Amino acid sequence: MGGEYLPALSQNEVMIASITIASTTQDVTSVYARRGKKRIHYRVVDEYGGETLSGRNTRTSTQPLKLGELEKFFNDAWSIFDVLDMNFGDSGYRLDQLLRFVVSVESQFYPQIGELYERRIKTWGTARRAELDMQAADEGLEQQ
């Protein structure tokens, strides 16, 4: 499975990016875009009628989004970090698990997006792991 329940593309709309995670049903979340008369219209979609989206899921621009702008828009609408936190908060944020859980981050229009997300996830996971280590050390001091 994966992607079968994404909304249909509207007329003249294309999928410009997608993230697939290793959930039970291999969920896919995507960014769709279409050209209007003077603006490009974007929307983030999921396979659950928007139920997994947590932020603003539409925007427009006069020019194609830069990679960083796309990443920010995507993450603001559907945060991979919230998803990782929910799935790995109790298991210590092991980088190998985090990276394996994100099956793919793909785009025909932004070929560097996969590498960008991998770096972001590594940085985020390392920081979360350090926070846990610090908390454990603090708790150890308090018990002494």
C-alpha cells in the first residue's frame, strides 16, 4: 500500500513532492501544485482527508518555491518531526530507526529534497537524543 488514498489531482495539477513513511499502511503525504493566471497554487494532502495535517496546508507564490520554502511549507502543514516524535519518543530516537521509518522523500522538481530531509532528521534526532541523555543525567544526580 501507499498513496492509493491520496486525493485526485485537480486539472493541471502535479505532485511536486511526497514523503512515504513505514507505517502499517505505508502512508504518503504530498504537495500538489498548479499554475493559476498569476500565481502557483500549492496544497499539502494526505491519505486521511487532511486529518493528519496540523498547519496551514495551502499557499501561493508568484515563482516556484525554493527548496527551503517548500520544506518549510511541507513541514508546517505536516511535520515529519511530530510523526517521528510520536513513533520514537519512547525508544530513544535511534538514528537508524528514524531514517528507516522514512521510506522515501521524493520530488521530480526538487531532486535534493531527500538529502535535505535526511540531514534535517539526523540533526533533529541527534538533538532529541542529547535531550534524553541530559534528562537521564539530571535524574541520576537528583537520586544521589
